[in-house]
Amino acid sequence: MRTIATVAGALLGYSSLAWSQAYIDGFNYPDGTVVPGWTEKRGDWIVAGGRVHSVTIPMGGGALHSIMTKDGFLLKDTVTEITALYEGVSPAIQAGGLCVRENGAPTHTNLVLCKVQDNAAASPAGFDIRYIYEYSTGGASITGPISPIVLGARVRFIVVGSQATMLVDGDMDGFFESTLTRTLTSQFGAGESGVMAAFLAPLARSTALDDFALYDAVLTASGTPSVGSQLILNLQGKTPGAVYQAACSLSNAPGVAIDTRRIPLTPDGLMIASFVAPAVFGSFVGTLDGTGTATAWINIPPAPVLVGIIFYAGFVELAPGAPSGVSAISNDHAVTIVP
């Protein structure tokens, strides 16, 4: 197909562009009470120093959260990311994170959210716990302490079907070292995606949030990526019946520009191989089924020398009428080959 050839050519043809995805916002706006392109759903939000904060204190009224959603995206299955940065140096109850499937209700009745939080003002300063909330059930999934306690974290939230998965990169080295999952029971409809924050006095504002990212297609993997095994890639797009193109690369930076968006894979020899070696990279081109899903696979060669190698997988959904022929871009998924 010409569209597939065009996208594959673009993937191979651009190698000096900054990394991104379907949407990214560094909040580099003038300080003030206006966050362009966002809607305050609960609480008051400000821009300060290229980051956003809530300046409302909702946790004092029953552990509610401030919510702000990004305009223009109505999604059921998505991957979002945020960097949460601890506000201040003294222990203080505060939290920051992400929300998805938010439908505009004025209370916590229709959304799924995750957050990192300093849960005890008497503890050392920093985020010490993770949560996933689902409303209207009101329940929370809680793990033990984030260890070690951190003053900043990159948080990724994968929500697809009935599964919500929170990944935390506590040392912000680009690799998520901890995972929290929750099976959803009620929040299955499409909604808006955005950020959440909460805090208690005496703080004047919430955890700082920066570098929001959103992917409108989802790639996850099943199985252990050991030498001689088959790794299954689960693809969830936006459009049933759409054509997709998957690819792999040895890096997720600098990325590939597709109009105003960027694909988080980098043109290299592995990417070329993923286009031309179907015995190893199976079903990397195909059609999403009636639910917008597909399965691809990677046959990892039985070569011990591969142990420890890290590579990334991703895919794009294609449509003739979409900008640049690309209707959705998935997250990158890091794979580390093990024995």
C-alpha cells in the first residue's frame, strides 16, 4: 500500500528530530491563571515557571482532587504520561498524576486516575506511595511505599479495556521500575485525558506537573522476552478495520516527525529489519479487527549474545483521510532481552 510505504519511508528518512508522540505539552506558557488548550474541571490551576499546579486545596474537603483535561481528545484506550515534581523541601501531603475517561461530571463519578503522593507529613519529604482510583466505585489500589522515597517521578498510565496500569520511573532514567495494576469494573466509556493534583495546607500550591504526553493508540506486550522465545505485541488502535504498521528500533529518541506529531522510534538497522524480516517480526503490517485490535509478534533468536539488549516497539494506525495518512500513534514499549 502506498500509505504504508510512505510512513515506512518517513520512519527511515528522518533521524534528527526531537522525540514526541500524538501530543506533548511542556507547559511553556506565560505565568498566570490561563493554561491554553486545557479545561479546568475541578479546582483552580496556574502556570508557574513552565509547570502547572493546582492552587485549590480540595483534599481538605474529603480527599478530592483537582482535575484539568486536555482539549480535543476523546478516548477510551490511551497512554498518558506526566512528570511529577515535589513542591518544597519539607514533608507535606501532596500528590500529582493523570486522569483518563473523564466525562465532565462535576464530582468524582466518571474517571480513572493515578497519582504519586507524599502520604504522611511526618515522613521524609518526597513521594512514598502510588494509587489508582476508579470512580464511581471509589476504591483505590495501593501498593507499599515507593522506595526509595523520591522528589520527582515520571508516571505512565496505560488504560485499555478493563485494565489500568500505572508505571513509575522514580529515578527518571527513562526506564519504569515499578508497576501497579487495577481491573476496572465500571469506567469503560470514552472520555477526556488530563492531569490531577491535590495537597493540604500549609502548602500554597500542589505538586508541580510537567511534560504531559498522550498517545492515542496503545502497544503492550505479553510473555517474557527471553532468547529463543516469541514475544507477543498487543495493538489497540482507535479505528476498527484500519491498517496499521508496526516497527522496532534501538532507541526511542530522537524520534520521527509526522506533521506536528512525532513517532517515538528512531530510524536504524533494527527498524529496517522489522520492515523486511517477517520471519522474525511477524504481522507488523495488517488490519485491525472489529474492536480495533491486532496481534503482532517477535521471534527472538536463540542467541545468548542478545541478552541485555534493549529495544523499543511501536505502531501507527493509518487512514487515507488523516493528516499525513496517520490516524493514531502508539506509545513506545521498551523490551529488555533476558536469558
